[in-house]
Amino acid sequence: MKNYLQNALLFFALFLMSHTHTYAQAPQINLLDLARVGAVSVTANPSNIPTNTPISVTFDQATLSNVSGLPFTNADIATAFLLKENAVSIPFTATIIGDIVTIIPSAELKSATPHTIQLLANTCTNALSEINLTNQDILFTTAASVVITAPALDLCRNSIPKILPNIVITEGSSASFGEGLAQTFEINAPTGFNFVAGLGSVVVSGADISNAILTVTATNISLTYDVSNLYADVNTITLQNIQVVYVSGTTTQLLKRTLGTAIQAGNLILDDLTHATLTSTPLPTAPIIANMTFGSGFVLTTTTPITVPVGSVGKFYDATNTLIYTSGVSSGSILVSPADLGYVSNTTLATTTFYMS
């Protein structure tokens, strides 16, 4: 008996979804003569598939029944189909309308990973009560992960902001950024650091991204953008001119994606990728005179002796950790003039602190 699926056409349609599984239609890839009695013939094994891809399987006839002869329902799909990621079954939801079965993964698919949609043998029949006799596989590979250029920034432990070098997110392949409107991508400021509100910009390159807007508050970087379904080239997103300021604490902190619906292969929130590294350097603590402080009324003259601490490199800083003078002496006692430290001769100081390193 010939199998009713002989010479069937199965169409594997790609859609793009947000995290709420809202999809926009993308071009179809046709898999011809997929099912045959005793063998499976796959005429295509597409790659570079967006990671938010539901699968639409279209048979060449609308009359499908389960093995009991009852109409093929959504419940039957759960037992008739498997969705595998690296050969491991993963959950999905599915519907059938007429001759079209639509399978929607329960989570965004892993990037750069082989996937299989498998119709199990002996799970459905046609109007002639012919049963599918073999497993039938649809194979595809998802798009490559994005590549993140993650800068490092060291800040002094003061209130002076510094510009964070560019964060660059580049597609690993032309479909690494999935299609969708008003996608959001957010990074929260880590403990001990803030951003400077209102400062920062975004630059995009490539044909697929548009309407990119960057908003920066003291505690959050928020990016919104649209991606078309062209997948015409490799696109990049560059976050630039963001300023960071030290707040408190002593540990190294990482900037990571914390919120948002943006579809970026391999850069989900759960992927926990680093987008920048922030560290803080304490102010020098070695004394210049006594406890680093000139008392109120102290007269700084050209004969003021400065004792350079052992291990010092002879650099003088003010209270904002700004380098004001390098003596070039790494040990012993030196004479520092008022001009060296930014004062005129015989200056009478208020209580003033200098630091050395």
C-alpha cells in the first residue's frame, strides 16, 4: 500500500517572534518529497534560521486523522511530533488548521544549533486509512550567536564620571538579530556604579535595523529598535558616549543584559553575557606630611620638605585624585615648591589634603 504521504509537500515557514510569541511572517523554505514509504528524503537542510522560529508543516491534503480514525487535533500533535535541539526533545505548543500544523517553541531556540522536527511513525492516517510508516525529519540549524565587544573601564573612587568605551553587538550571521518592531534591550547599572543620565547614543549599521533610540538614566541603559525580515547582511549595534560614575564599594562589577524583548541569538538574558567590566581604584593613601593634611593656616614655602614614602612613585594627587605633580623621586626626602602643587609662593592654606602614589 502506498503511503498517503508519498509525494507530499511540507513547507517549513519561518516567523519571527517577540518573547510574548508574537510573530511576523518571514520567507518560506520548501522541503520537497519529504515523506516516503520506508525512507525519508530531505531536499534541504537550511541554516541561519532565526532563533524565534515557529514551524509550519503543510501536507498536500486536508483530511488527516489519528490512528483511531478520529480527526487530527491539537492534542494529537503533542504525541505525533517532536522538536529536538541537539537531539534532545524540547517543549512546544502547536495547532492544526486544515492541512497546516504550526509548532511554536516554548522558548527561544539556542543559537548555532542543529534542530529537528520529527513526525513519528504510525501517528496519523488519511481518508484512505493509510498510515504513515516511518519517522520523518525536518532538519535546520539556527543562526550564529551575536559577538559582543565588551570594554573595560577603571574608575577612581570619586564623583568624576568617565566615558565607557563602545559596547558593540555584531551579528554572527545575517539572522542573529530576529525580526520584530519596538524590540527592547536593557542593561541596569551594577551595584556601586551609576550612569550619567541623558548621556549616550546608539549607532547601527546594516540594512535590517531601524528606528534605534537609546535612553540612559542613572540606573539603566534602554535601547529600542526595529528589525525587518530582510536578513540581507550582517548588522551591528554600537552603544557609545555612555558615562559611568563611581558610587561606592570596592569590587569589580559586570554590565549584563537584564531586561528586554530583543531577539539576539546567543544573547538572551539567561545567557548572562558580559557587555562591559567596571572596576574602581582607591585614592592613594600614603601621607605627604603627617596625615596627608596641611592644617589651616599652614604656609607652604619653597623649603617645605616632603617625605616620599617607600614604594611611592613620587606622584602627587589632589582630593579628586587628579594628578598634579610628578617628582620623579621614589624614596627619601625632596623639596616641592608651591608652584609644583598649584599654588603661588608662601601660600597660606586652608585645611588641605594631598595624596601620593
